[in-house]
Amino acid sequence: MADESKDKPVIVVKKKGGHGGHHGGAWKVAYADFVTAMMAFFLVMWLVSQSDAVKQAVQGYFQDPVGFMEGYRGGMMKGGSSAIKPLKYEKGEIISRLQMERNKLASVGEKVREAIEKLPEIEGMKEFVEIEVTPEGLRIQLIDASANSDSAIFFDLGSARLKPMASLILAAIASELGKQPNRIVVEGHTDSKGYKYSRDYTNWELSADRANSARRLMEGSGIKKGQIAQVRGYADTKLKVKDDPEDARNRRVTIIVRNEEFERHFDELAEEKG
């Protein structure tokens, strides 16, 4: 008998791939694009919420990556705490701008002094008004007493009502300061004697109320709307005569014409000193 197995044809069955084989790898590319877009979106959102210093640092890196990294390494080697340099101006220019602002405020102070001296009632009152230029700005102080007299010149004891002399002087001050663009702060100060007329009313309330009385009169005498930035009541926490907290000269109203350049560059100057 012939071997029939040799005559039978051999059938080879080829199976196709799984269900997802026809999709290929296109979905991976699409997914990668999506993830990249989301990362870029969150990066932009993070950057928008950062400070100007961080934004300037990022901008500096993309404008000059090599130079930025060199500066970073140099700063770290010299002991610098950060590669971010938020200086808007060079140090020399900052000093120049500060000096120009100080000179301008000194000139304003002289005009205020002249306006006060023109008042016919001011004779003998010069020692109760102090004008000086400080780093914070032009400081004008109405001191309620002198070394020779503890008479209440600008306010009655325990009262926030302005006396006529205080009203005249504040009006003269306001007429000059209203011509300037600088913002203004009004402060009230007291001595350390307790307020004896009411248990619930203290030197805190009194100092704040006196500053507010000065603000109201100045705003009605030439100060522009919105020019006064703050009204502060310090009670007896910032004494003029520190050795004698109960000295009547600690009772005063202070008007500060802000040095805008100093405020603008305060952080840079603090960093430079640090």
C-alpha cells in the first residue's frame, strides 16, 4: 500500500495580528503633542504669576543662555545668593536719581517754610514747626510744645480738634504740597501720659484722630484727591524725646512727602547693602 500521507497537501494557516494592529503608532504622537501643549500652558500660567525679578531672569536666560549661565556660576562662586538681578538702573544712576529727588524735596521744604513764615500770626512759632529731608522723604512736624513751654499749641489736651494756629499752618502746607505729584503720609503721635478722660479711648485713638483731623483740613486746602496715601496713629511708640516719654514735645503731627525714587529702588538698595 502506498504511503498516502505523502500525497496529502500541507496547509499553512497564517493568522492576522490582534484587534488594534491596524491603528499603528499615530496615537502616541498625538498624545505626546497634547502633553507638550499642557506643559507649555502650565509653564506660562506659572510665569504670569511670578514677580518681575523672576520674569526678568527668565527673559535674560532665553535672550542669552550662555551669558546668563556664566553670570549664574560667577554669582555662586562669589557667594551670591541668587543669579536674579532685578536692578532696573545701574547703581550710579540710582544714586543720581535719589539725589535729584532729595534736592527737589528740599526745594519743596523751603517753599513750605516760606509759606508758613508769611502768616502774620506765625511770629514766635518757628520752633514748633520742623522741616527736614530724610531718606523716606520730606518730613514736616507740627510739635505741640517746645523745650521752654509745654503749652498745647495745636490741640487741646486730650482733644483731636485743631486749634486755629494748627489750621492756619496746615492750610499753608497743603497749598504747597498740593502742587507736587508725591504721595503723602500723615502721622499722629502722643506722649506716654495715659488718656484719663475715657477708659475705652486711649492714646492710640487720640493719635489716629489727630492725624485724621490734619488730613481733613489739608484735603480741603489744596491737597489733591488721592494724594494722601496713609493716615497713621502711633500713640507713644515713636517718641521724639526718647529719654522722657512724658515730654510734651512727643505730642505732634508729622506730614511725610514721600521720596518716590527711594520707594522705587528700596529693594535694590537693601540688596546692595546686604
